[in-house]
Amino acid sequence: MEQLKSEYFKKLESAGGDVVDRYKLKLGLINNVDPYVLKDDDLRFEVEVFPAVTAIDIVTYLVLTHSFYTQQQMKAYKSLLGYKYFEAGFVQKIGAVKINERVVVVGTVKHSQRMTEAPLKVWLICEEDGSVRNGHCTCMAGAGEACSHVAAILYSLEYIHINRSNISCTDVKAYWKVPTVTKVPIVKLSELRWRSIKPSVTINTKRIIPPIKDSELQTLLSECQSAGTSAALMSVVEPFASSVAIDRTPQLPSIYVNLYRPEHENKSYEELLQLVMTVPENITPDDCVAINNATKEQSRSREWFNQRSGRITASNFKRACKTSISKPSVSLIKSICYPLLHNFKTKATNWGLSHEINAISDYVNYQRLTHRNFNVERCGLIINPQFPAFGASPDGLQSCDCCGEGTVEVKCPYVLRNMDIVSYANGKNSCLTVIDGDIGLKKDHAYYYQVQLQMKVTNLPFCSFVLWSPNEIFVETILSNEDFWACEYPKAKQFHEKVILPELLGRLYTNDASQSWCCCKSMDDGRPMIKCDNDNCEIQWYHVECKLRRKVNEGLNY
């Protein structure tokens, strides 16, 4: 059956170049259906058909997604202002249809300056969970996939998602639409009515604020300086400007952040492994110190997430050691390679974060009863030049005159808010174990893996593992286990080399089109394949030519 093409598509074909090639590539995600040929009868307008787009999905697409044309992040910050288009009613109509397990959203948006012209046509390809794959618009910047009109449609989808649960089943379709604008009258500036989008908010236009006098400004800035604070004005107003220090902080190295190239997506697994050998992973001790100092706010620091990208951190150490190399956990890969995008919060994590400061304070007071000059300092992401692919962010670094230096790892389990530690230790899902009446951390638990990696990257001999509840505190001193490290480190290192780096280079595991098969980890390209009869085989399907060319692992029955 011949593919139907819109007049817009035909114009792109006649012009040729990268734009039409990109357009065809995007249509490949939806069975080569051109959204611009879809009529109203082909679309649905009920709320349940629209994808669950959230604010983070909008920022991820417009700012963080890599452009097809530049291979750099789009960083379309100005397009975030497309909310004004939605707010002003320029979005005229939106419909959606499901094609190839994806949701295609089609809409029209009015020109901001030429209201009498036909509206611009926009379409988006989204996953049902709200993540945005591609977009297009008929405006002059539409081929860039991140114009303000695309953003306006995205904000409309967010509005639908936010209000989805507040509408009853008896409401009519398209109930979510804000009033559209068909005409903007031309008036004098003096006749414009300035008001907030919220009708309850009024603006007092009669209040006159007198300009600040030079003497008052000098007094204000002098008081700021005396208080030890600073203001932006101090950098341009003398005599304060001469004393303001210029920030000459060097840019921190991010060796795993910019490895991806679109052309790598077409490479086989073996070719990606060859590229892995060319990745420079060296980092200097000075860089490690700078990264630690720049990330002491940890989860409140964007640089902390940036430096964690592509590194196996202590909290993921056990999973990295245990996951299959041939069929690795995709969720683990995403959390390691894209930590900022896959950062999640639950009641349990919020509980832990909100009580961490109190827990450390209680721990310090407890230890000062028996230790001389005991102190705990905050730290950031710690990287050891000997293990650049790993990192750890202990909750603190402790020191005292009697025991020396060590790490501190604090846990505030949500379940302990209403339970004592002994009962928790005897529970089924506890991180603790009870042996002959003594409570201790389980050596096969993820927390044990976590503190062992922390001690290794910090080169410190022990860790104080602290379990805190509102009513009591448990502390165990855990020593660095060299036998454990010698056994588990090679597993995690192999996982980083054979899974994480191929993902960072070519998105081997997170690209929908890259489902791999066989021991060569290639895509299904039509070559003859045979299935393994062993139900425990992790690969299952093999290319015939690969079986003949390679010595297949013993125990596989074809």
C-alpha cells in the first residue's frame, strides 16, 4: 500500500536535504504514517487517549534531548516560554491517535503576530507514560523540533494530565480546552488592561515607588558587606566592585557525559566494545578533590548528578555486581547513565532525606560521649583516580583522636518511625541480622556493598553504619573487607566496560530500536536464527552464522 503524503511532506521531498531525511526517520516510529494527513475522524479527543505529559517530560525534551542536526542538547530554554501561547489561548485544537504502541498528538496553534493567517500545524510522538520522542511544526523553525508552538502543545498536554482526575465521567470530550483566541484587537498602549491570568489578583497601578538615592544604596550595600553577604549590585557599584572576587573556578571534567554519538546507534555490540577501548578514563587527584568540593550539597547539587552520570556509585554497587552481562537490568542502566532523569522520590526516601541532618546530629552527640575531639564533616561525590568508573557519596567523613578517620553512612528507615530496632532486626525484610543476640548488618545486603565501596574510594579503613529512628540509634563499625572487594570489584568493572560504556556510546539498551539478539548482540536484521532449547539460556535466539563462527557455551542445545 502506497504511503499517503501530505502536501507539506511533498514540499520537503522536493527540497531534499537533511530535513526530509529526518522527517522520514521520525515517521518510521509510527509505521510511516504522516500525521499531517490525519483528519478529525482519524483522531480521538477524549482525555484518556492523551499521554501523561508532565513538566519534567517537557524540560527533558526541550532542554536535555540531543538535536539530530547538531548532536548537542537542544537547550531550547526560550521554547519553555511557549506556555504563554497556551495561556493566551493560541492552542486551537488537539487530538490524538495510537499508532505502533505510541501516541501521536496533532494540534494547531495560532501565529503570535499574524492572527488572521491559517494556524500552524504541530504533531508530537509520545510514549503513553508521557516521554516525548519527536515533534514537528509547519513554522519556519519547526524542523528543529523544539519551537514555541511545539512547547504550547506540550503544555496543553500537561494541563490535561493535571486536571485528568478532577473531571467526572459525565463530562464532555475536550473539556480541558482553555478558551481559544480568534482575534486580537489593535488598541493604544494606554488602553491596554494589565492583569494577571488569575482573575482574583488585582494590580495596583496607582502606587508610585520613589527611586533609591545614591546614599541609600551605599548604606544598603555597606550593611550587606558588614553582614558577610553579597549582592549582585556589589559587582558593578564602586567601591564594592573593586573588592569583589572573580570566580575563576575551572570547569570540572565529565569523562562519561558526552560520549554519545547518533552514528554509534548503528554499530554492533562488538564494534561498540572496540570503541570502549578508546574512551579516556583517566582523572587526576586534583580533579577528584575539585569534584568533591563542588558536590557537597549532594542530591541538591546538579553537578553531583552530572558527575554520577556513567559511574557505578555505592548505592548501585550490589546491583552492578549481580546483574546479568548478557541481559542486564535496563532500570539499573538508566539510573547509572542518566541519574538526573531517573531520580525518584517516595515517602520512604523523603522521610530519609528530611531526617538525615537530625540523624547525623544525634550520632555526633552519641559518639562524643566516648571519643576525643569527635567530628563529622560533609562530603560530596568522592572519586578515586585508581577507580575512575566508581564513585561514592558517604553521608559524612568522621575523625577523632582515638580512632582516626572513617566514613559515616546513615540510614533512616521509614518503617522505624513506629518500630524499635530489635523488632526491625528480627523482621523478614530487615537489613540487619541477629546472631547469638548480636545485631549486625547483613553481609549480602546492598548496604554492605555500599559501605565497602565507600571505604575503597576514600582509602579509609572503617565505616560507621548508623541506623536511626526517632527514639533510638544503632551504630556498627564495619571494617574494609579486602577479600570481599577482590571478589566483587571485577564483576562490577566488567559490567561497566561491557554494558555501561556501550550504552553511553550508542544507547545500546535504551534505544527502542536496539533490542539485541544472539551472542553478537545485533538487532534482528533478517538473518536466519535458531532458538536454544535450554530454558535457562539468557540469550535464547542465535544467528546461524554466529553459531558456526563461534564456539558456543557448553550446555546450549539447538
